[in-house]
Amino acid sequence: QVQLQESGPGLVKPSETLSLTCTVSGVSITSDDYFWGWVRQPPGKGLEWIATFYYSGDTHYNPSLKSRLSISADTSKNHLSLILTSVTAADTAVYYCARLDTAALLRMDVWGQGTTVTVSS
Amino acid sequence: DIQMTQSPSSLSASVGDRVTVTCRTSQTIDNYLSWYQKKPGKAPKLLIFGISNLQTGVPSRFSGSGSGTDFTLSISSLQPEDFGTYYCQQSYSLPWTFGQGTKVEIK
């Protein structure tokens, strides 16, 4: 059974750097069948795609965040990392990681439960 | 960026009603269109991918249709557990984008 589990600090101060991890079990993140992505939902707002990673190292970022964003993978731990610098209150959100199926029109078919991030001093 | 416009923004319907949510895209997206259900405190759940393909385990009362720039999610007979917000999403062109959501309430 494929499972994704996000983890993070919960609370981050403005201007600091946010670091999140998505631990994947049940499938290797090096599988060429899947992309791995991040999506967030600010309080009271809709879903926003943040970034996507492929095992080859190919990454894609939302242009609105690209200058502050970096995603990577640790294949030995089978987990993904997201780093967002210079955070503001606008980055307060629930952050989800998701699996994207390359053989099925990039459907996001498996999701983590999400981790809440609050940016506040 | 491809804009995704959903309508209505919210609706209230009774158990057993047929419900339809519309998603219009700012350009054609082939069949790279998915629908997700989002409930408070829960992760998004994939319902439909490729415009009309039902995700495994999703009840058959959910269906998707459309082409070009106009797409529809239908619930043939609304059930109490179908409350939540529904989002369309395109994975045709980066940046991938979601609609603003349609909140479905049960009367």
C-alpha cells in the first residue's frame, strides 16, 4: 500500500526558511512511473500546485514561488524535501505531497494527509 | 497560465438530487483534466481523471464529461457523504492549475 507522510515545523517566523519532508512508503521515488508533487491550501482558499519532481532530477516550479522554492529527493530515505525561503504570512497553508501517475495523464492519485504550516512571529 | 473557471461557486442540494459542476478552461487541454473532492481536514481525493475516467474505488454516481474547454462533473444521486468542495485541475501545461472550487452542501 502506497503511503505519503508530510512532516514539518508547524510554526515558522516571517523571513525564515520553511523545510518540509514527504516520506514515501510502498513505492520507490525513483520509479519512472511517477512524478512527485507538492500542493498547498491556504486557510479559506483553494488548492495551489507548488512544484513537481521526477527521479531523473527534472523539477518544475510554480512561477509565483520559483525564486524562493527548491525541491529535492533523498533516495536512500525514499523521501522528498521542499524548501521555501523568505516566508511570509501568505505562505501559511496546509501543504500536501502527492503522487502523479505518468501513465494516467498525471493524475494525483495518492496524497499525504497534509502538514499545517503557520507563518507568524 | 491556463485559467480554470468553475461554476457555480457553491450549491445546496437534497439527497437524491442530480448535481452538476462546470469547469471552463482558458484554452484547450486535450484530456488532461481531473476532478478532486476536498473535505475539511482531509486530503484531496481523486474522483475523475482524463475527463471521464472514474478512479478506482470511487462510486459510480460520479461521472465526468466534456471536451475542448468545457467540462462537467456530475453526481447522479447526491448522498450525504458527498458534501465538500470540488476542484477541477489541468495537467496539460505548466503551471498546473486548479479551479477555484465548488462547495457542495446537503440541504
